[in-house]
Amino acid sequence: MNDESPTPIRNFSVQLSPTPRGARLARVLATEQLHAWELPSHPAEHIVAELAANAVTHGRVPGRDFRLTLYVVADTLRIEVTDTRGDRMPCAELPDGDGESGRGLVLVDALADKWGVAPGLSPRKTVWAEIRLDRSTANRAPVEPRSGGTDRLFSQQTTR
């Protein structure tokens, strides 16, 4: 007889307006949800802020919201931001010169253990990032943004 109970899968999902206010609200709601789950908000709050800002800046289509989803499976937090601009795939490259923007995914790459892009039902895409909750034993393995596929832990991902 196994005395270990299975670890519950915790999830949170919210649809937000593609505006600066919606991006700020994504960060606030993610931070509050992580506190409710008694999980640290750093670095997740920064990753959420960057992905949400990208969704409202580069993935915005008037009248179409973006979705923030958080999953916790075992010792991994997965952050997903889905927008309706599947024709615009992100890349993590430093901008030339003294530009004031374009560094968000470089920050995500530095803070997350893994991240990538998964196309959804047209016209959607999901930019995702994963963080091991036990950061002291995290095995950093950032990946380049890519089209298609997700990792094996979240192979049942759906995009709305």
C-alpha cells in the first residue's frame, strides 16, 4: 500500500484586456495566486510582467484578450501567456544600440529554467516559461524560442 498521496496539480487562469492595465493586473494576480499557494513570487512575477507586456505590446489585436495561466506540477511552476498574434513569433535577442525596449525575453531567458513558444489554434500562440520551485537544485536549461511542441511534462497543453 502506498502511503504517498499524489501531488495535486494547481492551476490558475485568467483572461485579461490587451492593455497596459491588463499587463499590470496579470503581474498582481500572479503574485497573489503564488502567495495563496504559499510559493515564492520571485522570479515568477518578473517573468509574468515581461510576457504580459509582450502580449499587450506585440500580440495585441483590438477586441481580443490575452490569457495568463499558471500551473504547478511537482516542483515546477509553468507560466503561460497566450495572445492572438500567432503570426508574430518572439525571439530573445538584444536590440542594437541604446533602444529602450526589446530586452524582455532576454530577461525571461535569464530568470527561467526553460522557455519557449507553442503555436495554438489560429491565430493564437503561447509563450511559456518554467521555473523549478527548488531553485537551489535547479538545472538551468534555457531553450531558444521555437515553434511547435511542448515539453513532456506539459504535453497535454491546450490553448484557448
